[in-house]
Amino acid sequence: MRKRIDITGQRFGRLVAIQEVPTTDHIRRYLCQCNCGRQKVVRMDLLRTGRTKSCGCLNREITSRRLTRNLTGQRFGRLTVLHRSAKHHPSQNDAVWTCRCDCGNHVDVLSRYLLNGETKSCGCWKVEHGKRLRAYEERKYRKNGVYLPALRRKVRADSGTGVKGVSLDKRTGRYRATLTIRRHRHYLGSFRRFEDAVQARKVAEEKYYRPLLRDS
């Protein structure tokens, strides 16, 4: 039989487990003493995993530091803090700062996003990065106007036949074969047998896809 774990007297951040308290469910809880003098009942698993380290005072202190810390003049990525904004985010206990981006735009940012590095520009960096990424993909993955990874994609999960470019016309009961390249759909024919439609698709892939994929 597994020995029952007892954490009485152990410290978890600012909390010391005093005693286990009765519970009506299967989740074990302990009455804890916080360094600030308050007591709080906390789930044992939250204590042991480090998800709860105080009665709540730690979060309040962190929030207070964010509200009182003066970031004016400091630089975060492309942003320079100009002054504290008069705006207040209703769902956040953080100061809002007006910043000037290197591109010239002004933006209001919560202090937490500046301090944790989540926001480093007015959004221009993401736009520039997206352009560079698209340009890289064009150079590396596009050939003669064709995006090569699209040719290698597997059949979609909602395909009715399990074969790319082959579909069943429920009205006629026949199988249609098509192939799309450079945004143009080639109609390959209508077939009574599924195998014939698959073969027509394979022949078309050899004709249109193979020359592009051969040297990629």
C-alpha cells in the first residue's frame, strides 16, 4: 500500500502547511500560514507543483510594482516609453504606457507586456517579419508560379474518396478527376470506375507535377 504523503510543516514559497483540512471530494487541501500573517486553505497539488506560493499577497505586490514603476524614457525593443497614459484597461491591474515606435507610430501598451517582452513594437515588426517570411517562401518553395508544398499535401480528411482530385458525383454515380495548377483547374474526365479516375489523376500528376518536383 502506498504511503500517504503528509506535507505538514513544509514550506511552499511564502506558505507553510499547518494541517490538512476535511474535504467532501477527493482533492486534498491544507490550511496554510502565509508570511504576511494570513491563513488560507490551498489544494495540496497546487502547493506541490508551485502554482500557489502565497495567500495572494505575492500577486498583489507584483501588480503594485507594475503600477508604481516608472517606465518613462525606457526602451523595449522598438518602443520608447513617452509617458503614462490616462487610459486604464478595465480587466487588467496594470499601468498603460504611451510609447513611440521607431517607425514613428504611437501605441498604448500595458506595463506587463513591456516588461515581459511580449510587445516590442507597434505591430510593424510582425508586418515586416511576415513580408520577409513570404519573400523567403517565394524564393525557396515557389517555382514557375507554383507553390511546391501544395503539390505534396496529403488528401484532406473530409475527402469522400481518399484520393486527391477524385470525387464522386452522387447525381450520376460517376467519378470525376480534376487537377489544379496555377489556379487553373483541369478537368480530366468522368469515369464509371473509381480505378480509372485514380489512374487519370496519376497521369496528370506525372505531366504537370513531376517536372516541377524533379529539381526541387
